[in-house]
Amino acid sequence: MMELEFDNVRRPIRQLRKLLKSLPSNPLVKDVQELRKRARRLETIITAYMPDKKKRNRRLLKTLKPVFKAAGVVRDMDVMTTEARGLGSRRRNDSVTLLLEHLQAMRIESAGKLFEQVSRHGKAARRRLKEFSSEIEERFERKNAQRAADTTGNQLHVGAANKLMEELRDWPALDAENLHAFRIKVKELRIVLKLAEAAKPDFADALEKVKDQIGDWHDWQQLRMIAENVLDRRESRTTLEKIVAMESSKLEQALADAQAMRTSYLGGSSELTIAEA
């Protein structure tokens, strides 16, 4: 089991190094999605598996932060462009056209900034990722040796997963102010369990659903703020009302499902949610 876990941890690090080396100046949607996915996994790996190496971890994340931040902006433009296209109809809608043109211009600009950050920080980031991977391997080898003499079968992922579940269980009442931060913790828990292949299927599906629904609401929230700055409130009233209505609907659904997930899976023993080691 430990070898399998190490492969799951090492793979996203290797894939991230590869992406940083080959990312084009105008990346495709899938390239940006992969970069963001690997970045989130790396952050979770550091938090869950190497919490005692704070100084070195901060240095690694500081090197990568500008790249991750720039990739997030490109990703947002891609998602919001798709959402904005859905606001149109068969008849020409000048407000939707204007919004799409603005989003596309922002996408081009943000893609250029992403490429600039990768060019500036990519080489150092790849070197530090390689060093981090070697350190992770040493850590797992030590844990593997300890397990050989330990009949309890405890694993690294159990403590990390339990800590995250406690945070989600003890989260304040969910609202629009703290829902996005809640989603980040849900993503971290999902990644830890996936790396360790430890989540029971129904719990993994529930985490995935909540993650996606909160993310969907947040994207519509961002689109609404951009649209309010770009569009004339009187001339684009119908389009703006559609966006506001979608944001409100997505928020209501995300809040309901996030609370339902907490009630169903985080109110009792972790045995209900984590597969046996």
C-alpha cells in the first residue's frame, strides 16, 4: 500500500515539472486546467505529508505562487467565457457580444502573463520540485520501514484526512462569505483521499459534487462582477438580470448540498467515510 501511495504522490509532482517545461505561450484550456490541478495537488501534498518542513516548503510555494496565480486568472476567463456564451440566444445580443469580447481580451492578456511567469520562474521551480520529490521519497521509505515493525497499520493519510474532516465538521454556519474557503478544504480532503485511494465511493462522489457546485457558483459571482463593470446597466438590464439570477440559484444549491454533505458524512466516525487501510 505504501508503494502505491508514493506513486500517487510522486506522479503529480512529475507531471507539474513537465507542464512547467512545455507550457506554450497561448496554452489550451486543457493545459491550464492540468496546471491548476497539479498545483492544487502539490499544495495538498505539502500540507498533508510534509508539515514539519515549513521553511523549505514556503520557499517552493513562493517560487510557484506567481505561476499558479496567473494560471488561475486564465482558467477563470475560460470558464466565464463558456458561461457568457450560454446567455445568448438565436437573436443577436449586443451586451453578450460585448461581454464576450471583453473576456476574450482578458484571456489573451492573462495568457501572456502566465507565459511570462513560467519563463521567469519555471527553471527554479522544476529544480525545487525535483528536490521535493526526492525528499518525499525518503520520507515514505522511513515510514515504510516503521510500518514493518508496527502492527497497528496506521498510515500517513489517515491523520491528514481526519484533520481536514474535523475542520469541515467544525466549520461555522455556511454562507456566501465563507463558502469558497470551505470549498478549498473540500478539495484538499478529496485530494488526500484520492492520493491514498482511501475514500469510500459515495463519500468521494459527495465531495466532488460539492466542490463542483461551489466552484460553479463562484464563477458566476465573478462573471457578475465583471459584467457590472463592463455593461451599461440600462441597456444590458436583461443580461445582467440573467447573470444575477444564475448566481443566486447556484449559491442556494451549493449551500444546501454542502450542508447535506456535512450532515451525512462528517457528523460521525471516520470509518463511515475512509476505507480500511
